[in-house]
Amino acid sequence: SPPTAFCRPGQILVYKKDTAVLPIGISVPSDIIEDSVPSKVRVTAEFVGSSRGGEVKEYKFGPMEEERYHAFYRRHRFAATKRKGGWDALRHAEILAMGTVPTFAELDQSPPFVVPFVPKRALVEASEELLPYSKALEASYNATVNNLLAHTRQCLSAESMAARVLREMGLWPTRRPLRILYVTCGWGWTAAGDGWQGPVSIGLFLGLHALLRDVPGSRIVDAPSMEVNPEWWPGDTTPRSHLWYTAERQEGTRYREKDMRARMYGFGFS
């Protein structure tokens, strides 16, 4: 079966004078997307985020429990998700990537373009046709998940999102090296000194690096750099990249992995 239909790449969101504004969205690295339907032992995963954004005492998974968080979704056939601070969330893409069907509260009432690459119609139909779940629905369930995984690879992977942006700029596919200046918001989405840029920016940055890894001579430079902040980064004397958490952790760094992941993920996964 073909991948699930979605808001096709290049669909115009709005015109600003003579400029077409095109949608991008949250994405995940392709290497975390399941190849096929994983083994399932439970039916529906409860919502494990906080009832409101930032209610960290409600988080079920801490900053060191990424694999446990993903495994939780992977072993369920369905997983509850919903709108919190906004309609789009990394959680939706992560559930899809784990080979699980999101049951997205009030998705059919969402405005156009707020989740431009989430397969809205397919998810609404899956909830209507596959729930309540029974063994007799297993073949239909597996076909649905395989279609959703194909959609996730094509539309919600970091690489596909990066390719979409470069293609609209006339730069992809390419055989020649690309030199890209990646402009961050310059202060960090949380304004807390951690440099965090938000999942859309992070996913696109990772996707660009993955795409251009095999194009020799390509280079991506992000700017501006973070200001030295001894309160947040004790001992640092040189500015950091705002996307420091996308780099491999250097051997011998004075910061423990737990410290780094706490800065990257805050208080956990939600």
C-alpha cells in the first residue's frame, strides 16, 4: 500500500505579499523509526506527560530514560496523546516512529496546518476502525501500522524535513557541496541559558547534517553563538553553539552524561 496521504509537501500555507510561506514541522531522526510492526504485549498506553506543560512532578520518565520511554510506546498497540501548549509535539512523531498508533484527543477538531505532517485522517480512521481492539483486527492493525511507518519515514523523519526545505530552495538533490548558515533564535527557546531551540529547529538541524554527511565538502554553521554563562556552564570560557546537544559528547568532558541530558531534556520525557 502507498504511504498515508498527508498535507503534500509544498502546499502553500499563506501568502505574505509575493512570498509563499510553506509549512515545516517537528521531526525525528530516521534511525529511531521502526522497520516493521514491533512485538506488542499491551493494547493502549496511557498519556504519560504532564496535565499541563512544565508540571515536572507528573513526568513518568526522567532525562536518563529515553530508551525506556521509547520501549514503553513500542510494546503498546495504541498510545494516548493530545494537545498541550500547542497542537504539535515531538510525542506524536515518537509514538508513530515506535510503530504504535497514536490516539490523538480531538484531532478531528484541529485547525488546518497546526500538525501539517501528522496523518490526521488516517489516525482518526484508525481509532474508529481498530478500537475497541480484538485479535480479529490484527491483520488490519498491522497494515495500518506499516502504512503509518512508511508515512513517518517519508514525512516526519528529520532527513525528509531537511530535504523538503532544501528542495524548495532549489538545492536538493545535489552533488556539489553546500555551505549553510543556520540562524538560531539566538537566545534559546526557554530563555534559561541552556540554548534549547525547540524540536522543529533541532530536527531540521539534525536532518541537514544527516543529508549532507555523504556530500563531501559540505558544511553547516549555526549562529549566533551563546554568550558565556558561568551560572549555567561553570568553567566555560568560550561561547557554545546553541545546538550543543546535537554533538557527540567529548571524552573527558567535565560534565557527566546525566548533567548534559538534564540540560537537554529538562526534567524528563513528556
